[in-house]
Amino acid sequence: MRVSKIKRKTKETEVEARINLDGSGTASVDTGIKFFDHMLSSFAKHGCFDLRVKARGDFEHHVAEDTMIALGEAIDRALGAKAGIRRMGDAIVPMDDALALAAVDLSGRAYPEIEVKFAKRKVGDLSSDLIKHVLQVLAINGKFNLHVQVLRGQNDHHKAEAIFKALGVALAEAVSKSARRKGVPSTKGVI
Ligand SMILES: [Mn+2]
């Protein structure tokens, strides 16, 4: 099992994130931000990851950001040397009116390219501008390329949820093992 747990305590926040990349989609997420919990649970469910997150802190921005720092680090650490993995993964996921694309390359290089606009300032109890930010933070700390686009959509809740589902599906494919793959999937020999 590829499992890792990260604990992070600063003057602003206290975060614990545990992920099992070979799980079954069981999530227990408590950040104090309900919509963010909903998004991370959806990510875990559709990625078939077991995810446990507990986060508390002073401001919504800090809690969301530091949760993704811990989760990114946990993903990177759980992957280890990345031997035998597919490395790339992508998904286009609809949710009613919304259609979101996520593409991942577990390249060891942090590069987020996130294209999303929300109509309203808040999605549930989460500030809309944080959604782009947390995806950037996740890719940077997970050391992977992440491209996200919302191809169409009206409803902010649907757009956000389609993104996190697509992220789960894309990442699940990227971390999955290919029987034909021997060693690290890079012509360099290391990622
Ligand atoms: Mn929902």
C-alpha cells in the first residue's frame, strides 16, 4: 500500500493529511470549511483514494492553503520512487451543465495551469478564488504538472465539483501501475 501521512503545524494552522493511493475511496475530511470538505471527499471517492484530513486555523485562506500543502506532500511521499506507474493521467468529467478537464503528469516538476472562473464570490462557504489557488498549491507541493480547464458550465457548485472529480480520476490513472512498465517511467531513469 502506498500510504503517507503529513503533519504540519504553524502559528496559523494545524493540519494532518493521510492518503492511501491504493485505497477504495473512503474519505474523512474535516477542515471546518464544508464545501472544501465536500470537494476533497469527492476527489478521494472518484480517485479511489483513502483520505483523512483534519485541519484547523485562523483564516479560511490559511486552512485551505495549508491543507493542500500537506496533501501535495503526502501524495508525493506516498508515490516514493514512482516505479511502474503510468505517470500521466487525464479526465473530462461532466456534472450536469458543467464539464471539466484535468490532466496530470507526475513529472517531479511543479507546474499548475488552472483556468476557471466563477460567477459568484462564494461556492457554499468556500471563497471561489481559493479554488484556483488550492489547485495550484496542490500541484506545486505534489511536484506534478496539473492542467485544469472548465470547458463549459453555469452553476458554480457543479463547475467546482466537476473539477475535483476530474482531478481524482486523472490522478488515479497517473498513479496506477502498468504491468508492462518496468522501473521509473522516464527516459532520464529518474523522476
Ligand atoms: Mn455537490
